[in-house]
Amino acid sequence: MYLIHDQKKETIAYIENMMILDTNHEHVIGILIGDCFFGRNKKVVGKIINQIVYLLNGEIAGKVELNQEYKNTSIKKA
């Protein structure tokens, strides 16, 4: 799982299984395909370049970082 932090280093969203989730992990707010992310209206919202999240207008929305504390609880093939 990856975290998206804003400039204040606060977590604003999570990326898990190519889905962008809100901070409560309850709602999908977008999906990630390649390095582009799409919103609810099925259009490109922004792009991730060098682990920085850019919106289409060029504004920096945040930075993507790996969550070191995440433990995957899904069942794995033996």
C-alpha cells in the first residue's frame, strides 16, 4: 500500500490494488492505470511523475510514499 501526502506531510489518500481510497478506507475516489489516475467521472484527473502527484492544471497534489508499516493480510498461495 502507498500513501499520498500533501505538503504538510498529512495523509490525504491511500493507493491499494490500483484503487485510490479516502483516508477512512471506505470509499474509492479514483483508480490508477499506469501512471495516470482517473476520478469518478471517468476522465483523467492527473498523473504521477517521479512519485509526485500532478493534477491536469499542473498543480502538485501530493507525494506518493510506500507505507512501511502495512502488513498484507490477503491469503497467499503456499
